[in-house]
Amino acid sequence: MTHSKTHQADYRVYYEDTDAGGIMYHGNFINFCERGRSELLRDIGIPASEVLAKTGVGFVVRHLDADYKAMARLDDLLSVMTSVKAMKNSSFQMTQEITLDKEDQNIAAFKMDVTVVCIDKAGKPTRIPEELREKFKEYMNGQ
């Protein structure tokens, strides 16, 4: 049995991510999740810049469900955890959680479930490539 794992990527909240009061703009949580998915791809050997060339598919976000739990501020350290929740023929679902590291405490700040569809060069849904499917299985949570 393969044990599931979660990919973690850490980021700092910079001035460009915040409003005049130093609070991170809510849309940037989604941006940091995108970075987390890109880092997961890099770690499995398929950098986002090479996905189409290596696998013959591209990715489009079909749906996301976001839950904001705590605000992030300038200079906060964010940890983005990404796992694969499910895979179908041409789509996969990921769960992403962002925690804040404040005074040696991890505070849950954001959670998002995102559905991503694989598309071919013509923009039509296509089967998840076997190489990608196998690598994603390592990140399946509880499956």
C-alpha cells in the first residue's frame, strides 16, 4: 500500500501582496495555492513550463471552493500544503491548505478544493497521462 503524502511549499507575505493596512488581499490566497501546485509539479519532475511538452496536456481550473479562516499580514510566513483528493478520467481534485506560522504556532488560514481538467492542444478534455496519474497517486489523501 502506498502512503499518501502532502506537498509543502513555504512563502512570505510581501508588501505587494497586501493593502495599505498590511493585510493580504483575499485573492492572493488563491495565487499562493497556484504556486503550491506548480511546486508540486516541479518536485515530481514535471515543471509547469514543461507540462505540455512532457505530457501532451495542459491544465485548466474548472472549479474551486475556498474557505477563508484567518487573515494574513505583511511578513507572515505561509505554508501551502497540497494533496490530491481524487482523480477521474480527465480531471483531478486537489485540497490545498494554507497555515500561518505565528509565534511558533500554525494557524489555519485558508482551505481550498480545486478541480483541474487536463486538456489537449485543441483545448478539449483529455485523459490524465499515465505518468502523471502514477505520480499523483503518491499524493492521494486516504485513497
